[in-house]
Amino acid sequence: MKSYDIVVIGGGPAGASAALFLEKKGYRIALLDQAVFPRDKVCGEFISPAADEIFSELGVLESIEALNPTRLSGVALSAYEGSYFQVDYPDTVDGRTMTSLSVERSTLDGLMINKVRNSSIQLMEGFKVTDLLFDGGNVCGVKGHDKTKTKFSIKANIVIDGGGRNSISLRRLNLRRSSPGKGKIALAAHWQGVKGLESYCYMHISHPGYTGIAPVGHNRANVVLVVDRNYLIGVNFEKFYMTTVLGNSLRKRILGGGAPVEKIRSVDSLAYSVKKTRCGGLLLVGDATGFIDPFTGEGIYLSLRSSQLAVGVVQNAFDKSDFSSRQLQSYDLIRKKEFRKKNILSKVLQCLIYKPYLCNRVVATLAAQKELSSLLVGVIGDYHPANKVVCFKYLMRLLGGMLSHRQSSFLPN
Ligand SMILES: Cc1cc2nc3c(=O)[nH]c(=O)nc-3n(C[C@H](O)[C@H](O)[C@H](O)COP(=O)(O)OP(=O)(O)OC[C@H]3O[C@@H](n4cnc5c(N)ncnc54)[C@H](O)[C@@H]3O)c2cc1C
């Protein structure tokens, strides 16, 4: 049976970055993905500005920049066609101007896998992991089959599962817990001929859900609609998507000239949380650690960052030759500590966007108070700390703004 120091499941942002970070530390790594790259993935495709630094550390930023990718200056957000703000990303504390990449996933993930391909990592495409191997209570490898259905088993000191929302660990160890937003479904497609977009990520909240629209270059845009799954019972997905997307006058204005150039794709049961892993030899990264909602568009950054956080913990485990759950548990603690306030913010936003009156008032206040909206997109952009927004002071300033005057709506022309 083949054996490696580390087996990584999944070549998405989480798995690829985990493998690349750990390869730099000198470990022998195999990365397995059931897909053959380039492969596509339903995603809003706007990437937090803070991800640039991680891409740079991984050595993939240069190849992304070589494509002359679309870069967005900030966020434009409307609520129920009654209020609107457009705000640029604020500068970093050391005065750097920030922008966010907007790159199609087939391209982005393909570039990351190319980096893996050109490293000492053993890349195994078309290899599906169907189960984990156990030694006592600890994971000690994986097994599965390749494209020709030939079976394989691989041993490893540590398995890093970056298999995303349907990862084998979540299913095998029954770790997945659904969350309050479990009834949501996302419908997505790339559109062509979209000429009304500037360099912003457009979020439009309206009944019966919201859309995220990201220009990805050459009059092409990615349009994701998130709604309650109940709206789709017995209806034609394509028809529903088109009617709902274009039923909002602001969206119609910016997308009007364009049309989808692919079949509408869907992702069901968007939100879930994940129970603590009780066995050693296993670490989860990226979406395999849970997912709240794509509204803030942070999934790719959080996936990269979760892998970055795993590196020190993996190194410690190898230094001590101890791969027990006790040794690895610090990873959960570090990750939870870093992401706790971001998660609170995501949950608060989830509650807000489905309350039209309140949502309108908040958006109107953010439109009137640029400092508050700027802070919010800096936090959502993952380079300002979440406690700048998830705090009493911010809440009071927002409430003060909402109560002091009724802002009129300034919709874009
Ligand atoms: C509708 C929607 C919109 C989103 N919009 C945004 C956005 O605008 N910006 C943003 O940053 N994030 C967004 N996200 C989140 C983002 O897509 C995810 O957070 C990100 O893809 C997670 O990366 P990952 O590497 O953990 O998983 P994935 O990208 O899902 O990669 C997992 C990989 O594992 C492989 N795999 C799975 N199981 C196995 C197995 N058993 N054996 C072998 N291989 C396996 C898969 O083939 C896949 O390649 C969105 C998500 C959704 C659902």
C-alpha cells in the first residue's frame, strides 16, 4: 500500500492551498480529487481582497495577474428597490488601496491545481475517496477508486479533508448539522452581453431572495440568485430564475442587454454547520468545516485561511509524532477564535436581509454614512477585523443614524 506523510482530499481552494502550504514545509503529500481539472463549481466568483496576500504566499498570484483579471473596487448594494449604496473598499491601515479579484472558478481552481502539478505533490485527478481508513480510533489513510473503477488504498499520518460541502468525512463520521438557513437554494449562471456593470460586486436584495452579480470580464457576469427552496416546488427552475432576476428593476437595468449562456445550475441546502471531529489523524479545511451563506462572498478566503491556520498544527503534530485528536484539537480552537465574529456578522446579515423594512432602513443609513458602509465592506473584505463592526459602538452608530433622520432613497440612475 502506498504511503505519504499527508493525504489531502479535494483540489478546490482549501485542499490545493493546504497541500501547497505543507509542501513548502517538506512533507510528502498526495492530493486526490475525483474531478479532472479544469472543473467548474457554482460560486459567486468575487473573492475577498484579503485573498490576494494568500495567493501571493502560495505563489499563484502572478499567474492570476497574468490573465489580466477583473478587479472590483467595492460593493454596490440595494434593498427592496428602495435604498442603495455603492462604496469602495477602504484603504488598509498602512494605506494600501484594496480591490477584489473576480475570476471564474474553472480558471482560478485550474491555476491553483497547475501550481500543485508543478510541485513535488503527487496530484491524483479522477481519484474518488469513498472511505477513510482507521487504526484504532484514528484516521490513517483513505481508500476509493479511480476513473476506471480500479480500487486504491493510501496510508498517511494525517488526512486533510478539503472535499467541500459533500466531503467524505462529513458523511462517514456523520458530522454535518443543518443550520437555520437550511431551506435556501442558489441558482446560478454566467451571462454574456452584460454591458451595464461597473467594477463593483452588485448585491440586490428583494423578494423572494437576493442576487450577487459579479462582472468577470468581456461583458460576462456571474449571476447567483438565492431564495427559499419552497419557491421552487413544482416550478421550472430556468423560468423562475429569469423572471425573478429580471423582476427587479435595478437588476434589469444592469443585465438587460445580456442573457445566460449556460444551463442554470443549483446548489441546495446552502447552510450547515459541522460537529467537532472526535478522531485523530484528520483535519477538515474549507467548506468541510461548515458554510453559512454566500451573501458576504467570503468562502474562498475562509477556505484559504483555514488551510493556512492548519499548517502550524500539522507541523506540531509531526514534530511530536502525535496525530491524536487531543494534539490536533488546537486547530478547531484557533479557527473558531479567528472566525467567530465573522460568523456572527454573517448570521446577523442573514436575519436582516429577509426583513424588508429594517433592511431598507439599514441600507439607507449605510448610504448616508459612508464611514459605516466603508467599515462594513472592509470587514467583509476580510482585511479589517470583524470586531470593528460586531461591537456595541458600531451598532449604536447605526441605530443612531436610523433614528435621527429618515433617509430618502437614492437609487442609481
Ligand atoms: C451559491 C454559492 C455562491 C458562492 N459565492 C461565493 C463568492 O462569491 N465568493 C466566495 O469567496 N465564495 C463563494 N462561495 C463559497 C465558495 O464557493 C466555497 O467556500 C469554496 O468553493 C470552498 O472551497 P473548498 O476547497 O472547501 O471546496 P470546493 O471548492 O467545493 O472543492 C472541493 C473539491 O473536493 C473534491 N472532492 C469532494 N469529495 C471528494 C471525494 N470523496 N474524493 C475526491 N475528491 C473529492 C471535489 O471534486 C472538489 O474539487 C459560494 C458558494 C455557493 C454555494
